[in-house]
Amino acid sequence: EAGVVQSPRYKIIEKKQPVAFWCNPISGHNTLYWYLQNLGQGPELLIRYENEEAVDDSQLPKDRFSAERLKGVDSTLKIQPAELGDSAVYLCASSRGGFEQFFGPGTRLTVL
Amino acid sequence: GQQLNQSPQSMFIQEGEDVSMNCTSSSIFNTWLWYKQDPGEGPVLLIALYKAGELTSNGRLTAQFGITRKDSFLNISASIPSDVGIYFCAGPGRPNFGNEKLTFGTGTRLTIIP
């Protein structure tokens, strides 16, 4: 069974530029999560999808962050415009429901 | 909000030693998860615990759900080089009525000294 796929693995951009991350969850996993992980810390939830519906986006900074999961499978997380403080690892995870979540390798974003 | 504190923050051990780490919460947890994260990779689920007092093993790893429901423990026996990484505990915290939001601990960084 293929794991969670994320791309790109690394992204370097200048501040104020837009950036997008893509995630393909494990086949059959209806629940998809985007997490932010700062250096030396555990992941923090940004948004959770049940199929195509965002059921928890309370931690998503909506002034600059947006996400979509149009067909209930792949998902895209966007930042526009990026700020220096957005430099972090962005993790995607999926599950069948329940608490056992499976993570992708992450996208490491550096904002210069 | 809920906080998970992991101890120790870092460990330096020699290959072959046993390892013990723990995670404590300010509130009751109904589920405990233990993840390991290698550099440049996402966290990998090691063990899931669902019942107070539960003891579950995965190879050389053993985790326990504390009976107070506010703590959990992870032990690694006979450590090997591939055990190096950061170990995170996680859980959904107080009864969450179907919300699978996980709170992650602060992590324990394991290093093996040659």
C-alpha cells in the first residue's frame, strides 16, 4: 500500500511570493489533515477534511492560507503571500477515521 | 489548551541500552499514540493505545497507557542505530465527540553514542 505522497519535498521562495503544496493521501482514507511543524516542535493541525469538506479549520490563518480538496482525494495547501515566519515543514496526513493518522514526508518551506 | 510534556527532552545512550521515556498531560486522554520521526521525514506511527492500563508491544518497543489516563510510557529494549530519531506522543485529549484532532508532545530526541 502506497503511503501519503507530498510534493514538492523542498521549496525556497522569497517573502511575499505565493507557494502551494500538494498531497495525495493513502487510497481509501477519507480524512486528510494538514499540519505545520516548526523546528524542534511537534506537528500542529492546520486543517482537517472529511472527504471534500473542511470540518476543522480553526487553526488555519485564513488571511494568507487556503486549502482545498475538491474531489475528496488530493489536496492543495496555499500560502499567499508568504512571510518569513512561514518557514517550516508542512505535513499532510490521512486516516480512515479514528485517531491513527499516517503522515507523508512533508514539504520543507524556506522563505527568504 | 491541552499540553503534552515529554521527558526527557533528549537522551544520549550507547547501542544495546534500554530506553524509557514518558508523556504527561494536563487532562485525561482516551487514546495515546506514539510516533517516531527521522530527519527529513514525516512521523511514523509506532503504537496506539486505547485503554487505561493497556500494555502493547511492537517488536522491541513497548508502550503503556497510564492508569490515571494522564500519562503514557514508551520503552525501547536493546537499542540499535536505527532507533535514533525524535519520539512524539500524541492524543486527542479530553472526550472529543468525534473530533480526531491530535495534540502532539514536545518530543524526545534519542541519540546513540558510538
